[in-house]
Amino acid sequence: MALEGVRDEEETLNTWEDVKYFARSKDLSVRLWPCTPRMCVSEDKFIQTEDRERVYVSDRGWSKLCSVLGCDYRTIDRIQSPGLATKVLNDLWNQDRKKMSSRRIVVDGWTVVGIVGSRYQTYGHGRLVEAIDQMLVGRQGTGRSDISNGWSQIQQRKKPIGRSVGTELRIVLPRQRYAHSTYVEGSGGEAKDVSWVGIEARNGLGGECAVSFRTTVFRLVCANGLVRPAADYSRRVTHTGEQSKLDDRVKELLGVADEDVAAGVKWLDSLGSQEFDARAIAADRESVALLRRVLQDLEGGPTWIRRLATSNEEVRAETVRWMANGLAGSRSGEVWRSDHRHNRTLWDFVNIFTEAAQQSGSLQKQLRIEERAGHLADRLVKLET
């Protein structure tokens, strides 16, 4: 590669104390530097300041910088001649010094992780965690103990409640333990599936995302998470420009997102009440397209994508059936490859991919698979089976 950069650090945070410790450390390490006239790219690895100090650039930092300069990061990355990528980037920088002077470099420690507008305001992870803490304490004092009880129970189960990728932080806030409409029929008798429904809070210090809150679903039997990305239930607070009451807006939207959980419960009921129908999925072009996106990052995914590319609807349906058996993990496999469950729902089908995401290696890849599975689930719940 012509461009070199450090990989974004990935971390799973298993307790609320881990989340708070991570948030404090990231708040202290991230700084914003103005783009000054003599700042330049150096040796395909660094950005050099006027004082000739050099800061290393992460992969995400290169991508953000290239987008501001108006070029494709992948194109620059493919340049093989030593030093040529540096010259190209510096030429682009020099062509529009005025535009670059209105930007600031985001530095985490001594690593460039992004580039943002001059009016960009950071919203620290510590402030976000504090807002969540205050909501939990406040709800406990008003008698709505179901939230705080759910929080303590999820900690006792030692499920991951926080994830970080570089300077981005995601926190899952369990809100309600819910026995939904998927009736388990099998050798163990009849019962209902149990899931957690709650809120996911997301924040980024590199300028790549706003503070956002949205409904999230966890299925207990499979011990995996599904991020539901439906726009109707996603609330965002941007941190750019003059925003003196940003803290208040975050706290207000955190409460609104908590109320959206009721809609998430209804959505979960709908997904769990529809039986898995491979023909219906194969006949819906949008479902097939979304399914192929989920498969992109899974091991063996390209093979399944090629099989789904056929124009023969029956072959596609058969591929979907094979896929359910072939990709099911140790937990979801109890539904698809044994008599543990005789009935299979769309919720079961989606959980194959959310469980597979846990084995995908990269945390960035795992989050991407889960989000795409959420888009697929939103489409499947609209199918008339």
C-alpha cells in the first residue's frame, strides 16, 4: 500500500465501570488542531505541522481527509510509486488552502482519526455516559424501577453493554425483558421466546457521526444482539455549530428514545409471529438484495451471494433454506438442525446472521453485519407470508 496508517482500536466493554473508564480516557486524549497554511502530508504516513511535528494517521483518518480533499481514498491507496501518494495529496491540499483553513484535524493521542469543520464541537463520551447515569438514577427515584432492574440484571448476566471502535462509542441500555409472540414448540414443551428490548446510544469523537439513540433488541436464547436501524425510531443530535444547550438536547432525546421501546416491542411481536417462508423471501427482490448485503462480510458469504444471483425463484428459495441450516451457529442451530424447535419464524431466521456476526472477528465488521441484519428484519416484517 502507498498510504500507511494505524488500525482503529477495537474494544468490547463488559461492565458499566468499563464503559465509564473508557469514556473518561477518550475524553482526555482527543484534541482538535486547526489546519494551518504550512501543514502538509509527509511520507505517506503522517501529517506534519508548521512546527515540523508529525502525527500518525489512522485508516479512518486517511479516509476522512481524502473525502475533504475531493478524492477517493481507495484510489490514492492503490498508488504504488513511493512518495507519489504524498505528492498527490499535497497538491490537492495546496489547490484549496482556503477550504482547508476552515477545517480542524482530530487527534487521538498522537494519531489523526478524522478531519472536521472549524465550527465542530466535540461531545465527550464522558458527558454521554453521565447523561445516561442521571436518567437511570432519576427513573429509579420516580418509581419506574423496571429500567434500573433491567440494567442490573443485564450486568449480572455479563453481556457486553459497550463497544468502541477507535473514537466511536456504542452503549446498549436494556429497557424491558419481554416474552414475545414467538411460541417455542418442541421436545421441551411450549413456551415463549424471551428478549431484551432497549436503547442503543452512539457517539463519535472523530466527526464521523452525531449522538444518536435508537431501539435495539437482544434475544436471550442466542446471546446475541440485533441493532434495529429503522429511521422512524432513530433520534440524532448533531454536534456542529453553536449549540449551547447540547447537553439538554441529548438528555431530552435519551428520554424520547426510551419511549420508543414500546414501538420496538410491537415490531418484535410482528417478526416473531410470522413463520419462516423461504419462497416469500426469495420472491421479494428487496429482501434478496438486503440478504446479499448481510452476507458480504460473513465467512462463506460470497458463495451464498452467487447462488442467490440466479433468476430462478425456486432455486433462490432452496438456497435460502440451505443457508438457514448452513450458517446457523451453536445457538440458532438448535432451532434449525434439531427437534428443539418445530416452528421457525422470521425472528429465528434473522438471528442466524446476528449470531454469525459474533464470530466474524473484527468488531467493525460485527457491527456492520448486525445493522444490515436489522435492515433485513425491517423488510421481512413487512412481507405478507
